[in-house]
Amino acid sequence: MALAPPPPLALLGDSPHAAASDPLGFSELAEDLAQLILGSRGATPFTLGVEASWGMGKSTLMGRLHERLEREPAVTPVWFNAWTADNNGVLEGLLKTVLNEMDPNVLRRALRNHRLMGWLRVFVSLVAGWLRVSSVVNEVWDRVAVDPRARNELRGLVEQAVTAWRDKQAGVPEDALLCVFVDDLDRCTPGGVLEVFEAMKLYMSVPGFVFVVGYDRDIVADLIHQSKGYSDAIRSQDYLEKIIQTTFRIPRSSRPHSEALLQQCLDGSGTTAMFGDAERLLVIERNARNPRRMKRFLNGFVLSYGLDAQWREFSPETLIRVHLLYMYFKPFSDLLERPAERDPAHEFVEYLAARDVLRRRTGDWSRVQQAFLSHQLPVPDDEANHDALLAQLEENLPVAFKSLAAQDGFGSLIESLATAEDWPALRDQLAEGRSPVVSGGGEPTERFAGLSVIWLENQMAIIRPSVSDLQEGGAFVLVAPDIEQARIILEHGPVDVLISGLARTKALDDVRALRADGLAPATVLFFTSRVTPRLQAAAVALGTEVFSSPDELFRRLDRAPRGAQPRA
């Protein structure tokens, strides 16, 4: 099949949204915050916290507020990114950033007049007259940094410099403000967070200062907890409230705002024509209306569709639906990667049809009969208890089906996927382990170093990718096709973990037999492409766990004890 030329797609940047169109309505919020700051001149110094989870637009809102305050003649806004300065000293970076924004002549005069200790006063008097202001600040800091006594005088120096700076302002000198924006605080190390707060409280807590700090409250409180060694999180919250006097939490974007942002992102990435109404709604709501997550989803699609020729054999609409499954409905996408007799998409559509008839107690009864026939269950008549029939059907379906059927938009997503002309061919690709979703990075290569595993499974094709991943991660893995081979291996030395496929007829009995002979390790896990409630209950009764997702299995193996030394 000749490949169609890729459409002109483009990646979206993660920089704060600064377009004039303002799809999130942040200009209005910035105006309200600016009026709050300007109306509180007499209350300085004070700190305004801009709170939100990652990706919700803190930097964007703060950027618009910065632009708004730049238009005020008596306000000097200063931008400081705490994260980029973290490795080089946040305290030093913040102080230098602020002092360098002042009028050079004002700062030189303050440096000459301030009564610094001994030799430092002499040094400042000598250099302040002929060095650039940035050089003066750097030289003073280099000396203050090695002398704790001189460092204690920094607050007086800063206060005198700010006072001189305010006196120099034209118009309303007593109302002049230095508004310091501190961005990305929640990306800093615990020590970096405390250094920012130290600079704000110890050295710059003087009239004329306003701090606007953007952060995720839960993350910063946890960083404080780590750095201070508090015994509970409440004390971290108390500490934070002493630093941040006033907070503004960015509200969750409204549906119209989110739709406007998504449209702008679709236009920017060149994917507008590929997304229907249903797909747009899922992208918005499954990302909790988070701008950064929405961009990440679109970038993932652009990368896989625009750069990998094998996926351009399929329609972009079909690939978008698969992307939605992989990103937001992982229990179902895990099923798609398993070789199986039945296509999970068609099986789910069949289940939805039967579920609808049984729940409404009316409709085409043949749909119920077909679902029961497909799962080799006795075909019921319509006089039976409908609730009991639905429960019986769901006992023989993948565990995820029941909860997924209740999620808005999922049923229509699967129905549109299952009826697409190119779905059968794409399903074959997925079953071979070829994911169209670009990963954000993998686990460390030695993740499973020191772990020994025996995998009891007679269908190697099902587990081959997972076995390879374990081996690449440093695990020692032996595959036994039956219990006799497993017994021989275990008799020659212990292993850390026994993994057994549940599709084998005697899987549960085999584990019981190995335990009875004292050969089974302490950690026994079951792995299968289809976890039904019946199989789950059987595994729990044996005191084991059952998994259908390699990722979930690997996370469980992370916690498994290791150190047994089997002999190959």
C-alpha cells in the first residue's frame, strides 16, 4: 500500500501561553490581581501565592500579571525562575536578580552609605564608584557568602537600597513597588524552597516589596516537610501560611475556555480536521481540563502519526481513538496488546448491547443470547432474572469491562473504533506489541537486577515481550512450559518469584502442588490476558495476586524480595 504524505503537523511548545487571544480568560484574572496589589500598597511587604496543580496555567497567569504591572509607572516587576537557579544557589540568585533591577546610582549610594562591617565597607566604597552595578552585587555577594556576620547585615543593605530607590521615584514615591515574581517554586529541591523563603523573610521583608509566588501547595508543603523533618504534614502547611499571607487558587477552566484552548492547540498542531466532537470532549475531560496535559496528548499523536510511517497506513481518526485508549483507559489498552481469540473492542461492543437490554429490560433479546453464546454460557430465555444474568455475564468478562462501561464517552469511543474499516489491521499491529503511542521514557535498565523468576506458561507468544523486558532490566528469567519442567528447575535451587499463566487448565492446581512439595517461593503471582472476577477470586483464595497488565506486574515485582540464586 502506498503511504499517503503526512499532513503538515507541528509540535506544541510547553512555554506559558502568551497569545493575544487568551482562551483561558487569564487577562481578566490578571487585571483583578493587579488591582488587588495596587490597592494594597500600604500593606507592604506582603506575599501573594498563586496556587494550582502542575500544568494549570500558573506561569501564564503570572506572566499576564507581570505585563499588566509593567504599565504602572510606580511599579517595577521582577521575574525570577526558582527552578533554573536551584542548582546554583536560589538565595544568591534571587537577591542578585532583585538588586540588579534597581537604579545603579541608587544602589551605589546605598552601598557607600550603609554601615557594613570593617573591610567590607572599605571594599564597597572603593568599587561602588567605578564597577557596573551587577559587578558590585557579585563582588559584595562573594564576600558576604563567606562571612556569616556580614551576611546578617544584608537585610539592612537591601532595606536602605529599596528606601533610596523609592525616594527617587517620580510621582508617588511613597507608593513605589518592587513586585518580585517567583515562578516554578514547586520544581525546586527541598533546600531550594527554603532558600527562597529565607530570602523573602530575612533579607527582603521590607516596605516596598510584593512577592507573587507560583506553586502547587501540596508539592511545596511536602518539600517543606522533607527539609524541616516535621512529624506531620499539618506543620508544613502552618509554615507555608506564615510565608504566604494571601493565596489565589486558579479555578478549573470552564468548558468554553477549555474548548477554546483545545481549538487553538488543534490549529497550532495542524490536527483540527482529525478530531470530532466526541474525541475533543474526551481530550478535555480526561485531561481534567489541564492545558499542559492536553498539549502532551496532541504532541504524542503528532509524533507517532507524523514521524512513523507504519501508522500512516491507518486513518488519523482511528489512531486518535487508539491514543485516547492508551492515554486514559489503560486497562483496556492492555487488553489490545495481548494476542487473543477475540478482539476486545468487538467483545466490549457485544457486552454493551447485552448490558443495555438487560438493564432496560427491553430490546432485542438476541443480543443477550449472542453474548452468552460467545462466552460458552447456557443461552438464557427472557423470563430469567435480568440482574442475575448480567452478573453472570460480567463474571466471565475482563474485570475492567464493568467499570469502563459506566464511564462517559467510553462506549461510543469503542463502538466507533470497532466499526472503522482499518481497525482489524490496526488491532493486529497492537496485538504484536507495536504501540502507536510515543512513550515519555522508560525505567532504569537495572530495575530488576538481582531478581530471579520462573514463569510457568505454555504459550510463549503471550509472555515473550514481558520476559524480554524483565531480562533487559537485569532479571534472571526461566520459562517452564509445564509443571514437570518447573519442578525440575525448582528442585535445583530457589527463585524469588513464580509467575504462572492462568489460561492453562491446571494453573491453580499446579501452584497448590508446588506449595505442597515445598518448592514454590514465597511470592507467587498469576498473569493472564483476561482477569475475570471468577479468576480473581480463585487467586485471592490461594493467597496470590493476579495481573493482566505488564506495567502492574512489574510494579509488583519492584517490591518482591530478591537474592535467591537458582542454578540454570
